[in-house]
Amino acid sequence: MNTQSTPLVEMRDISIAFGGVKAVDHVTVDLHPGEVVGLLGHNGAGKSTLIKILSGAYQADAGQILIEGQPVEINNPRDARTHNIETIYQTLALADNLDAASNLFLGRELVSSLGFVDDARLESETRKIMGRLNPNFSKFADPVKALSGGQRQSVAIARAVYFNARILIMDEPTAALGPQETKMVSELIQELKKQGIGIFLISHDINDVMELCDRASVMKNGKLVGTVDVKDVTDDDLLGMIILGKKPGE
């Protein structure tokens, strides 16, 4: 990770209010290529709302988003995709009855010269991207409902990466996963970092953040408490930021 480079994303001085309540209040965060930034905070802290502004689900009342140093307008999820921003929600948004390839290309199917869905090419492309991300994946013919949590997560990640995501938003990626599955997701994240993809990781789990993230930005009551290098803080430091709203040493 090169923090001297231009950030992939800068969200500067972002604010949004709902019914007079400031859900996000003048928050600034950034993300560099090959970096994972954890967003931590209690329910209602504003972290999901902040990220929904980046993914195009909400529009900020004030502030600016820059992608690789250039100001951009993100008014809807299509705009976010145009800027290579993909979101992997906790629910993963997979079609349970379809296999990995059909899920990967759902709504963006590859077609033959005659206009028919090219199933052979779908499978071949899926095997290629899975080989890069999760070489142990072998259940190409099974409906995704038959896959484990970690395997499902890898299908959702592969879909984002295949369509050129540079900026990935991951919402609680290890929620409800066992230790083995969590390890698989951790390996996937390391692989994405190597490819220069930047990841915003929303989590409630301090252990997740300590293990998977390079930096952590903590929010409380809509405000940014601070952003810290994970290697420089302890679990208790992060806990103090979440509960007390104070930076380490304050």
C-alpha cells in the first residue's frame, strides 16, 4: 500500500440529515490503492449512511467526493459503478437457485454472435476469475444456496472484481461465518489488496478490523472520532474510540 499516492477515494466534509437529525456530520475519510480501511461504530453511528453516499444509495447534503483526485457526482448506484465502485452487502444479493457463473453475470450476460447467452464462455470466465481469487473453489455446477458462507462471499467478490471494481465496499463480510470461512474471506481480501483494489470494510467486530484492516475510521453520533493506523493501536484503544468517542491518549 502506498499512502504517498493520490487516494483512490476521498470523501471530504460529508454531511447528510434526515428529519433534522445529522446522520453524518462533516466527515472526511480516504482510501488508497491496495488498502483496507475499517469503518467502526455502534449502530446509528453513521458508518453505513456514509458508505451509502459513496455507493449512490443516498445523496449528501454537503461535501465532496473525489475519485483519484477528481471531483465526481454520484447520484445513484449506476454513477458509482461508472467510477468502478462496487458494494458487497451483508445479504450478498445472490440468486440462490442459480450457479456461480449465472450469478456472476446476472443482468450482464455474455452473448454469442447470434444473441444467445453463451453458457460455455460464462463458465470459462467464471473459472478464470475464481482461479485468481479462490483457487480451491470447485462447485461451479451447484446452485449457490448449496455453497458455504465463505464460498458465497467469494462469488459475490468475484462478480465485483470481474466488472473492474477498483473500490470495494464490504458490509460485515465475516458476519455469521465460522473460523475456517472467516480465514477464507481474509485470504480473499489479501488477494484483492495485491491487485491494488481499495476496500472500505464496515464492521462491528474489532477483531476483524485488527486482523483485516490497515487503518480504522471510527464514527460516533454521526461524527468522525478519528482515523488510526491499526498497527499503532490496541483493541482497547478502538473500543475507547467507539464507546467514549476519544482518540487514544486523549
